[in-house]
Amino acid sequence: MRVVFAGTPEFARVALERLHAAGFTIPLVLTQPDRPAGRGMKLQASPVKQFAQAHGMSVAQPQSLRLDGKYPDEAAAARAALQAAAPDVIVVAAYGLILPQWVLDLPRLGCLNIHASLLPRWRGAAPIHRAIEAGDAETGVTLMQMDAGLDTGDTLLVERLPITENDTTGSLHDKLALLGGRLIVEALEIAACGGLTRTPQPAEGVTYAHKIEKAEAQLDWTQPAETIARRIRAFHPNPGAATLWQGEALKIWQARVDGAMHGSGQAPGTVLTAQADGIRVQCGQGVLCLTELQRAGGKRLSAADFLRGQALPVGTVLGA
């Protein structure tokens, strides 16, 4: 089976690696153009491109696939490359470009998408973040037959995964990436025998995982402690939850709800205690214990190490 792969970040690289290891012929890989990254803002290839080049795969990086769009020459070149690749199927995982109808219609088995949620819940760009933020008990991977809509196609395979109370977006991402890589190999092996069954998504339960905006990372201490704790896990590692302290951003990497403290009548954001086991902060409801923090320009530190380097007096109001 000839498989064209379209993807960009680490989540997609894992799937490409599994397809390569399973022995599928991969004549072409599509990925986003190189982007500036790091402190020097030098152009950096995507994880998918790095893997593809390391294994001798042909790579195309069009800025668009729309023949009538802003980059028609790049789209036309990509079309020629895809036609030459003669794929039986196109596998898509976090590619980042919309596939126009001519791409969807090109392979005989269509385009299969690896989506990190239990569709139709959390269609869209940030399903892992939003599942943790919402307090979902489980998530999973859905393999979907792509159509022209936003994650609206028929489902092919689904596997569920519990979300633990300690999961961050980073840890859950890694679990789902491995699951997605395993499922797509299974799906293509079933498809080779003509055994994939398509199931329309239900009309009920549709939610959208909108793209994470940097402004969302600022903590609102008027919210309940449980809500803030989920947001900290949802925004770990990117963009990283933060609050203001002494006019600078203070990132909060780990925190837990302190069930032993029920509030003090202090304003939300007020530091109630600052001890080696954590810095307790009054929330709109309940108390949050901060256990790993990072000052602007500094290192991530446990609460104990953080307090050795600077005082955080009781009564300090964070976020002001």
C-alpha cells in the first residue's frame, strides 16, 4: 500500500515513525514550511520533516494546497508531486493546512485523519488542552474518513484513554501519540483487506477545541481552585499558566487543590502560607497549593527551592 503522509508536529512524527516501521511504502511526506524557533529564531524543520529526511523520504512543504488561493504555484507543484506519488491513501495528523476537495478525492481510499479526541467531542485545533481544561474523565483517538468539514467525517476506529488527575497536556499528548500511531497501522492493515467500517458521527455532543491563545494562560484567581488546577495542567507545557508578581510573569507549573483549607475570607490571589511543601493561595472557591514555579528568566523550581531564593510574604496578592 502506498501511503502519503501529511503532518507537522511531534504528535504526527510518532505516527509517521510507526507507519515506516510497519513497512508501508511512503513516497511523499507533506509538512508545514520551516518556522523560526528558539532563542535565535532560526528556521527549524518540523519533527515530521526531520524524521522524513533522516529516512530518505521525499518532502514537500507548500504554504497552501488551494489551487485558487494565495500560493497557486506552490499548490500546483504539490498537486503534481501528489499525483506522481500515486497514493492509495493519505494519512493526516495535525498537518495544519486545510485539504481542498481535489486532495480528498485523489487517493482511492481517501484521506484518513488521526484526531486526539473522542469525536464529535473536541473537534478542532486543541483537543488535548480542552479535554483537560474541561475536566473530562477520558479522551482517546478517533481515526476518521476526512470530508470537507472540520473533523466531521465518518469514524473508522476509536480507542478510549482515561485522563488521570496528574495528566498534563504534555503527558497526555505522548500517550495519545503512541495510541494514534498504533491505530493507524491497524486501520491500514484492515483497509488492505477491505474491512474498514465507516460510522457517521452522532449529531449530539459536538464541542469545539478552539486554538489556545496566549492570553488564556493568565490565571484568574476568582475562579474555583479546581478550575485553576485544571488550567495549569492544560497549559503545561505550552503556553504555561502564569500570574503577575512584582510586575513580572510568574509561571505556575504544578499545583494541587488543598482540601484541608477552605478559605480565609481573603481576596482571591492572596498568599495564605508560603512553606516548603507549597505556597497556598486563596481562590474564588477553595485554596490552591503551588508546588512548582518559575520567575521570568529563571529556572523551574520546587516551592522549597523557590522560597530559598526569594521571599513571598503572607498577604502578597498575586495577579495584581
